[in-house]
Amino acid sequence: MSFDLTTPVNTALLLYILYTVQRILFPSNSVPSTVPIEFKSGYSWMPKSHPPTLLFKTYTPKTLEPFNGEEGKRILLAIKGVVYDVTAGRNFYGPNGMYANFAGRDASRGMAKQSFDVEMLTPIDQPLDKLEDLTSEEIESMKGWMDHFSSKYIVCGRLVENDAT
Ligand code: HEM
């Protein structure tokens, strides 16, 4: 049986083989006309929007307080002057969370005394809690929490007195 190029099927087959060989030998490296914005296939992926930026800032008890996670907003809390962005722990600190009292507040005393009672919090219009009455055990407990928070969340600021900014 001979390979008859005059038949349309064989001509089409030959053209297809030539095209395939050409694609293998000279792969296209042109830039795609549209930039992919989400995962579809292959490895081209970009997020739909830029993630929110996080600036290291100085907070006071009053400016920290709005970051209590209400209406889906960010959640910050402070321990011994260090402000952590705990938004990722919304289940813990969000409005219905077990530790919601700490959201937007100086949580130092509660972390030291292992208590999330509201009495652990200093009213936001008063000077920062000096923590001078804490026992060494309580200070260790607070530092343990700071290690936990530093390894899990982003440090995004420091907490100073209301009149210091
Ligand atoms: C009633 C007793 C308590 C129970 C059953 C409890 C339970 C838990 C559980 C299950 C976790 C999650 C652990 C994980 O997934 O890593 C957790 C984390 C935590 N607990 Fe408690 N807890 C209790 C009391 C307290 C108290 C009194 C405090 C006060 C400081 C506290 C502060 C925390 C904090 C700060 C976290 C870490 C959350 C995070 O990683 O962002 N817990 N607790």
C-alpha cells in the first residue's frame, strides 16, 4: 500500500504532522495577551487584588480601640507595649470569640493572670497599666504569650500613652 498524497485525508494528516513537529521544534514564547488574574490551569496565578498593606504604627489605647474586629475590620491587641495584628485569629478575638475582650485593647494583665475577665482591662482613657504588682510567675506567663503571638501573628506597632503622640 502506497502513501497517496493526493487524497485529502492524507494531505490533512501530513499538514497536521508538520504543524505538530514545528510546534515541538519552535515552541511559542510570546507573552499572553491577557494577564491571568486567578488560577485556571497550569501555573500562572495572580491574586485578584493586592493584599491589604500593614504599616508599623504607634498606637495609644484610644487609637487601638477601634481595631476590635467589628464589621469585619482588622483586629489588633497589645501586650506590654507590643501591638499584634491578630485578624487571622478572628475566631478567638472577633465579636463572638472567647477572647473578644482583648480585641483593640491592652491585653497584658489578662495574659499575665490567665484571665479574659473584663476587669483585666484598663479603661482606654486612663494611663497604661504599669503591671508593677505582677508576680514573676505572672510575668513569665505574659512573656510566654508574647512568644506565642510573635511566632503566630505580625507585630504591627507599639502602644504608648494617650498623650504621647
Ligand atoms: C476556660 C478555659 C479555657 C479553655 C477551654 C481554652 C481553650 C483554648 C483553646 C482550645 C485554644 C486554641 C489552641 C490552639 O488551637 O492553638 C486556646 C487558645 C488561647 N487561649 Fe484559651 N482556653 C481557656 C482559658 C483561657 C484563658 C483564661 C485565657 C486568658 C489569657 C486564654 C487565652 C488564650 C489565648 C490567648 C489563646 C491563643 C489564641 C491564638 O492563638 O490567637 N485561654 N484556648
